[in-house]
Amino acid sequence: MEKKLYTISVFTENQVGLLNRISIIFTRRGLNLESVSSSASSVHGIHKMNFTCTSDRETIEKVIKQIERCIDVLRAYFYTDDEIVYQEVALYKVPTQKLLDEKDFERIIRVHNARILELTREYTILEKTGHESETQALYELLAKYGILQFIRSGRICITKSPTEHFTHYLTEQELRRQQIEKN
Amino acid sequence: MSERITGSEAICRALVAEDVTTIFGYPGGQIMPFYDKLFDFSDRLNHILTRHEQGAVHAAQGYARASGKVGVVTVTSGPAATNIITGVADANVDCTPLVVITGQVAVNSLGTDAFQETDVMGITQPITKWAYQVRRPEEIPWAVARAFYIASTGRPGPVVLDITRDAQVGTLDWDYKKINYIRSYNPAPELLPGDVLAAASLLNRAESPMIIAGHGVMLSNAEEDLIALAEKADIPVASTLLGLSSIPSDHPLNKGMVGMHGNIGPNINTNRADVILAVGLRFDDRVTGVVKNYAPQAKIIHIDIDCAEFNKNVKAHTTIHADAGKALKALLPLVNKSKHTEWLATFDKPEEVERTEVMKRELEPDDIAPDGAMRMGEVVRKISEASGNKGILVTDVGQNQMMAARYFKYTLPKSVLTSGGLGTMGFCLPAAVGAKIACPGREVFAFMGDGGFQMTMQELGTMLAYNIGVKVIILNNDFLGNVRQWQAMFYNNRFSATPMINPDFVTIANAYGFPAERVATRAELPAAIERMMAHEGTYLLDVNIDPEDMVFPMVVPGAAVDDILINTTTKYEG
């Protein structure tokens, strides 16, 4: 089966320990999580976790069902790159003197659309937002100046789908609740 | 005005509110506030003090599976919490509803490696349906109500509540509401008419259909629905190990058990059937053999309450996501009354071969003199018959389990308690304790090997203390028999670490005050069984089993389910 990078979005209740419960579903199958991010979603009180993982579609489908089986997981979805708009943020700390000595520096900043967040005599902190390939390209250019520190965030994404499946799910559950209450 | 009570009292009241009458457990430091309050509830909550925490969980499993109620366990933190792990993992894979309460150190000691602190959440999350740490007393009513709802509904399973000392000793305003809705969890999915129609249409067009009944049939009390459907459409029924007793042994449509040591007929015909209706099973590898050669001709209809099981191991042609009973009830009116005489007749030949080549050797061995050691099958069958085939069978794991499952007979549902998915040695004796407490009116037979008995034989103490009458049968070959069988068949007779030097089991039973006897020869067996059956209460038989006895038929490991050995060298040909 063809392996590719999948982005998995999981909507959950705000409960302690859920990230662990979800991540062990991947580790049991020996799947390496390439990135993890978690934040509030557009719905009050509901969290959204994003994972990226390289695997085949069939395995990812099984993982999704096992994630959805967890109590307090509301819904899990998986996407290929063409179905989502996604970004990552990278921060680079480089020695200031080395940058000043380099005639190309201004061009690098401009071409890569990077931002300077902090500048001191000793170091400069740059920020770049983009796809992994883009933040990686900048990393490789800066590497020659000696990168003191580097970090890249997990992938965050928003779907291109015109339908908001998760909102529909919540509506369905609310109807189910009313039905149970009535009985 | 609501009442102000301690967290410990709230736990007791919540258990009463959830109709709990029996608790299995073991006290210790961090659960003492609860145990102190339990003293006041002893008229409503009957606490069974087992001799080991593992025994408490297995007893609760036996209780839950025999009664259909939630099994409740209370233990302390640290080593007690780690001792429950085997039973919790077993309950998780065998879908047994449990609520396990562990005590935990005070909140300000969490994470500090305090005395008897273990990371119960971290350890139990992978093996529970839900695990929650209660840090504040006010959370107790909600957490207990949620635990019972989650454990008992949908696909049942174990829930662990890790209750800190602070939550037990602190106070709260008592207000208890049962839970019947969780937004993220729908245990009663709506039946989709299209799925039912698709399944019925497949069954109606089938020429060689087969039903495989899994544990889900009994979990949803759908035994009668299963039989009604099978009879109406004239479809042979096979069971998984955990599905045994969902249809009586002597029902003409019952074709036995599928799987590694199942019957030849259903295993062979799995690969000949054109439609398989799989009800509440998860296509374990012990059932399917090598998956890519499993049921190649069959369109599989998979009924399960847990949609994560669909296409997990075996691809289904169509699925019904529902409780087994609900699905079978919906199917019944849509399925045509039918006859499959020719197809049913194809079970005759493998049955005949199994009877003459396999079962006869076990049941009426003519190659062993009356003064020789016995075969497991004959012992199991004679005891089953002595109970009028109405007993509850509890097995351990290994040859004793397979032989008991194969040769015990069932007339009543929920008559088999065995550790299927996890294969836990030591399960039998404590599970039998729980089963007997759940069903005091039924005779409980605990079949185990000499190895498994010694893993949890301390529970004889529980049986003594609470006067629990179980018929204990040790199928004793002085070997870890199942491993020995594999060593004999696949490892050149190199019996690495399988011979057992055993104590005198009769003396051990006697030390607990239980009558017991060593049955050395076949000639002694009938009278020994008679004495055991005549005795009210626990009785132990230490039965001398031929160490060469092996379980057959056997689906060749790593092969398809129709590749079957009927002895060490001969394959079934049909």
C-alpha cells in the first residue's frame, strides 16, 4: 500500500489525559507521529488536536476508528495535503555577527518572507511560517551561519471542504440528547 | 437542602445507587477511608476479600460474565493497582463490564514517587474503556455514574477510577444522577434499514450460508434471536470460543466451534461458505488463521456494536453497526424461510472423521488400559454429563481450556467463562468464585491445569472464608501441557521449562478444609465424580492425565483454517 503523509484532526472534550490516550493508538501500531499540535477549536470548550503521520490509507482509517472509540473524543478526520490549508511556524536563532558579515542576508529575509522577532548583539531570532519544505529551505540557507537554536511547530490546518462536518455532528448529538431526555 | 458527606460515603452511596450488591477487593493504605465507610454499608454492600488483587479482578470478571451485571473491584494504590492490570487487560479484550476503583495518594503527593504511588492513569489508559483520576470529592458522583454507564453499555469493558485520598476524605453535597448520555459516546447506534436489507438480501440468495456466533450474542442476550434466525433460514451455526453456549450443544444446527482447536466442519466450511453472518465477534487470529486465505468465497456480513471492528482484521462485504439482538430481530422478518439440506449435509463427513479419528481417542480411548492415566476429553465429558450438561464451565488457559471447551456440553446460555483474548493463566479459580457468587443455584466447574492452578490457588482461601462451593478439577499432567504440545510438534521434543514438579494438591485442598482426591486411573474416575457431585460445596479432583495427550484437531499455525491436523502427522482431507 502506498504510504504518504496524512494529517489527522481530532476534536475532543477538554479532559485530562486524552492526548496520551490518543497517541498510544499510534505507538501501538509502531506509527511515528511527525508532528503534534493542540489548541482550542472554533467551538467553545472543544479542543482540536492535529497530528501528522506517514502511513497507508487503510491503516489510517483503522487508527481513526480506534481514536473515535475513545470516550471524550468527539470526532476524528484524516486528510491528504490537497484537502487542507496548512502551516507550520519555525523559529531560528543565529549569531548576529555572522549575519552582518553576509552580504546575502537581506535577500534571504525578503525572498523567504521571514521576520526578525528579536535582535541583540549576540543573536538574532527569525520566524518563518509556511510548509515544512519552506521552513526547511530557510534552515538549510541559515545553516552556514551556524544555527544556535531551531524549533518547528506541529502542523495546524483548516479544511477546504465547503461542509463543516463537525458542526453537523454536534447538532446530531444534541438531537440525540433531547431524544434521550424525552424518553 | 442536600446533605454534606465524605467522598468515601459518596462512593458507597453511588455503588448502592448503581444496584451493586457485591464488591471484590483488598484494602490497603490509600483506600482505607473508603473501607472505613464500607463498614457502615456492610448490610448493603457485600465485600469479598480475595487473597490477591489479581484474584479480585478475575472474580469480578466471573461475576460479571455469569450475571450480566457490572463487576466491581476496590483496591489500594501502588502494588495493588499494578496487580489488577492482568485482569483489567483481560476484561478489556473479552468485553467484560468492570468498575475498578483504586485508591491513590494525596493530590499534593502525586508525581513525587510517594509511598505506594504508581501512575495508574498512564498504566491503565491503554487497557481500559475509560480511566479517570478523581482529585476532588465533588467529582465522585459524576465519575461513578459515568463509570457504570460506560462499563455496561455498548461494547462492555473495564473502567478504572483512581480516587485520591483527598477525594475520599473531603466532603461534598450529595446529589446523584445516573448518566444516560455522553456527547462523545453513542452506545446504541441507530439501525440503518439499508444495511439490514443488504444483509437479508445476501442471506436470501445464499446457497451455503453459515452463522458465526461471537461473544456479542450473549452480551446482548440475543441467544433466542440467533436461534430463531438460524432455524427460519436453516443456517448452520458455529461459535467462537467466547460465543460457546449461545446455542445449545445438541441443537441440530449447532456445528461446533471455529478456530485453531475448533471443529473440523465449521473450519472447513468457513472456506466453502458463500455467505458468512458474523455476529458480535472480532475475527481474532485464533479464529481466522492466516487472514488472506480466510473465507475466500464468502461475502461476509459483520454485525458489531463497535464499528472499529469492521474491516480491522477481515474485510466485510456489508456491515450492521448495532447491538446483536437489535440487528438479529430486524433481520428475522426479512429473511426467507429456507432449507439448506445439501449444504448442511456437507458437515457430516468432517463430523464423522472428527468423531472417529479425534474424539474417540479422547472419549473412549482403547489404547489406554483402565489402570492408566486419562485423556482430558473423557474427564470433561463425564463431568459435564454428571451435571446434566447444565453446569457453568470455567476454564483456565491452555490444553485444559481447549479440551473443556470442546467436550463440555451446554444446554443453558452463559455457561462458559474463559479467558479468550488475553489467554490469562490463573483466570480460572478466581473467576469460578465470582461465577458461583453470581449464580449460587448453578453448579460451577473449574477446569484447570496443574500450571494455572498454581498461579492463583491462594483463592482457595476466599472459597473457604465465604463458603463458596466450586467443583475444582485439575487436569494434571505434570507439564505445562499446551507449550509441551507445541514443543513436541514444532520444537523437536525439546521440553524447555515445561515439566512441573508439583505438590500434593489433595493435601493443599485438605489444608483449606475441602475434601479432595487424587484420581490416578480411569477405573477410579466414575466413582470419584459421583462423590464430588454428591458433596455439597467445594470438592477438588486431581486427575492424572496422560502427558502425551494433545489437543486436536489443530489448524496448522500460520495456515488457512481449512488446513487441519487431526493428529501430529495427518491432515484432514475432505
